[in-house]
Amino acid sequence: MRIVGITSTVPIEIMIAGGAIPCDLNNVFITHPERRRLISEAEGFGFPLNLCSWIKGIFQVVREKGIKEVVGVTRGDCSSTEKLLEIYNLLGVKRIAFSYPVERKAKELKKELERFADEFGTNLKEAEKVRRRLERIRRNLKRLDEMTWRDGVV
């Protein structure tokens, strides 16, 4: 089972089409019962006190859970993610970058999606099949989310 950590929103359809199971490191960190300990351990590793706690927590989650690969958004998200990926690389964790194009052009986005698909040994046609399969699940999750925040019944 190939579990790949993600630091932000990325096209998980591509990852799944390539046989990976995405693990949202943000959720693992924020729901961890010992978030403060994770941050403290990252600081003990050498992360500065004034660095974002989120980056420190995500860093330590990967170490604690033994995750061997991480996708980081290197453009379009937190500026510290690129440095985080460099540190993972030094520790032997495979880093996979995903960048949202600066120019909002479909051609540039498609090029990045194809490059990302290649990283996972798949293609956009296979990812589209996964996207269609996930549509119903996403609709139901949207409904559940609305029932939680809007209706207060969950």
C-alpha cells in the first residue's frame, strides 16, 4: 500500500489513478491528541520557534507515522512548504512537488497535471475515470458538510 502525504489541496484523482493513497497531513496533525508535543519535537529537531506551527506539526507527523513520500504544493500555498520538502529529502523522504501555475492558463495547468501524473505512473485519462468515480462520494460529503455547519444536525 503506497501512502503518500499531502500538504495541501492537490489533484488526488491522479494519485489514486497511480495506485497511491493520499494522506492529508493537515488533518492528521490537527486531530492529533498531542499537537503541542509534535511542535515541540520539531523545534527540538531544529525548526525555529517563530516558524509556523502548522509546518512544524506536519513535519513531525510524517516522521511519527513513517510516511515515505510527500506531495508539497510549492507554488500557490505556504512559502515554507518548499523548505519542508528539502528537509524531507535530506531525511530520505521522497518529495513530489506540485505547482499551481502563476499564469492562469489552462495550457500551463494541463502541463503541470501531466507532469504530476507522470510522477505517479499514470495519465490524465485514468485520473478522469477516478474523478468520475469520486463524484457521488463528493456530493454526499458536501451534503454532510452543509448539514454540519448550516443545519447543525451533525
